[in-house]
Amino acid sequence: MIKHSGGCHCGRVRFEVLAPAEITVSECNCSICAKSGSLAMIVPAARFRLLSGADSLITYTFNTGTAKHLFCSHCGIKSFYRPRSHPDGVSVNVRCLDPGTVTHMTIRPFNGQEWEQQYPEGRAPSFPN
Ligand SMILES: [Zn+2]
């Protein structure tokens, strides 16, 4: 495990996350991921630490309302959020990580358009990172 850091575009939201240097990320085709182009690195919440910007975050929800999509209210970037698949975890957008700490990235397509068929038990069974 190493420490990665990242944040939103304007710099108000900053975080640290513990994860391997070689990570596995999801490229999801659901209605929101496809439009935002984010790549998701999902970790247990205990390995994520928000350093600044809590007062700049706004929450957007849709469909079941389980996922908490957190956007910077100033620059509009969603650098991390609480995913429906891992409500006890954090999904970090690896496009928002500072460069230099990820040595390899395995990108796995995720069919979020048919989310219920991927996770019939209502959530993912384990953490990919
Ligand atoms: Zn921002």
C-alpha cells in the first residue's frame, strides 16, 4: 500500500488514499459514469481521508439514491464518491489523482447499465483494491 493524493480541479477538494501502486479500476457504462468519463478505483472507506473541501462538496443522487455523487460546487469535478456497489467504501476517480504514484492500471469494463444483474445481492462482494 502506498499513499496517493488527489483532488478536484480548483484545488479546494483534496484527499489522500491508500492503495497499491498497481491498481484495478472500473470503466463503467452507466448513465453518469459514461457522461463524466471517470475511472473508478474503489477502496474501503478507512483508507480514504478527505484533507480539505468538505464545505465545497455538494451531493447528487438519482435512481435508488444509494450512491452519493459528490461534486465540488466551485469547479464541478467529482473526484470521489460513495458508490452504490460499496456503500462502506469510496470510489476515487483516478483521473483526479496527482501524477506519479500509479505504476500500472488495469482497466475493467463494468456494465453499470445493467447494474442489478452485476450485483444481484445489492452490493459488490469484495473490494478490488
Ligand atoms: Zn473544485
